[in-house]
Amino acid sequence: MQNNRLGLAFISPWLAGFLLFTAFPFVASIWLSFCRYDIVSPPIWVGLANYDELLRNDPRFWKALSNTLWYAVAAVPLGIVTAFALALLLNLEVRGMSVYRTVFFLPSIVPAVASTMVFMWILNPQIGLVNGILSQFGVTGPAWLNDSRWAMRSLILMSLWGVGGSVIIYLAGLKDIPVSLYEAAVVDGAGPWDRTRHVTIPMMTPVIFFNLIMGIIGAFQYFTQAFIMTNGGPEDSTLFYALYLFYRAWKYLDMGYASAMAWVLFLIVTVVTAVVFRTHRTWVHYGG
């Protein structure tokens, strides 16, 4: 009993912070989603009006949702494939590999705001590095972030900048594959591609599954880069769900509507994650 009290005393600051800054806002947002609330005035109960408005009469809600889904469908698989391919390369036993691993990991720990500001310069249509290189080959680069046809694609390609964190996770998984499996495959006459296809990939599916789930959750919460680089434009082509939710909450001070949006997002992420979990038994292979 005394040990329990001592333990509770040590974690009491965390418990207080959790209850005050996580549990209470979580519960309060449920109630606020059924209210009209602008921070300065008391909440007014409106029932399902917020949900009815955003689902039936708000075209920007559907635009933000479609943009987010497009980003998730494109960026998550692309990030998984790129990170896994880099991990395979960085798993080779060559001289100076530790340096290469460090180089690929460093971008993932650079603050998002700092890297975003750098990419704003790189993708600048007039003085940017990308269009400058393209011009050397006689190619006129697009306006990138200023063109509604290229803005989303620019953000998707930019997402590859931070795959270093996933690469480290894949490397850890690759190091955990028993060498005996590769030795048996070599004895059976399997070449490098066959070993990758029939040994490496099946053994790595739990790690791929983990990164898939985390990537989906992260994609639906994509905010910082779009907020800094495009502010949702041009023509709402990069108006992501989290960005639109932020505008409804802090630009229009419509906290009730924003709370309803937050719970719709929570349900969407829950459903998508549940669907992925339902499929994992058919393609994720666990050891033993």
C-alpha cells in the first residue's frame, strides 16, 4: 500500500496534466460538438445542427476531406516504398555505411517549420533550386506551390524528406531477420530478388503494417506544411482537413463546428484503421 501511494505521488504531476489537458478537453469536445460556441459567449445547445451543416451544406468540408484522402492514398504508400527501399540499401555491408545512415536520418529530426521554409525557397518558381536545375536542361518548371495542379503533388513529394525515421524502424526489422533463413534460401538456389521477395518482405510485414497505420493517422492530421507553405491554396487545392478545422476554430471562432469536425475525423480514422486491421491477417506474417 505504501509503495502504491509513493508511486501515485511520483506520477501525480503527469496524472494532473493528463486529466486537465487531455481527458477534460476530450470529454468537453463531445458536448461542444452539439453546441454553438464562439469562446466569448456561453455554449448554446443546437443538437445535430453542426453535423448536419458540415455533412450537407459545407462544400469546403468535402473539399478538405477529399484533399486529405488524396494525400493519404498517394503519400503513405510512396513513403513506405521509399523508406523500405532505402532501408534495404542502408542494410548492405559497405564501407562508411554509418555515415550514410546518419545522412538519411538527419532530415527526420529537423523541425518541420525549418524544413518547410527551406522547401519554400527550393520550390520558388522564379529563384528556386528545382526550377533552376530544370532550366539548365531547357525545361521550364511549373509554379509548384502557386499552381493548383502542382501544389498537392509538391507536398506529396516533400513528404519523402522525412522518411528517415521510418528507415530506422525498417533497419531494425531487417537486423532481426534470422540469417538462417537467407542461408536456407541460398541453398535452395534463390537469387537476391527471390530472397527479397520470399524472405525479406514476408518477415518485414509486421514492421510495414506498423508504419502503414502510423502513416495513415499522420496523413489525416497533416497540417504544418500546408499551413506555412500554401495556407490551403491555391483554389483550396491544399485545404487539408486539419487545416480547415483550425480555420473554423481560430479564424471564425466556431468552436462547436470545429469540435464536430474533430469527431468526424476521429470516426473516419477509426474506421480506416479498423479496415486495415481487418485485412492484416491475410498479409502480415508474424514469426512462429
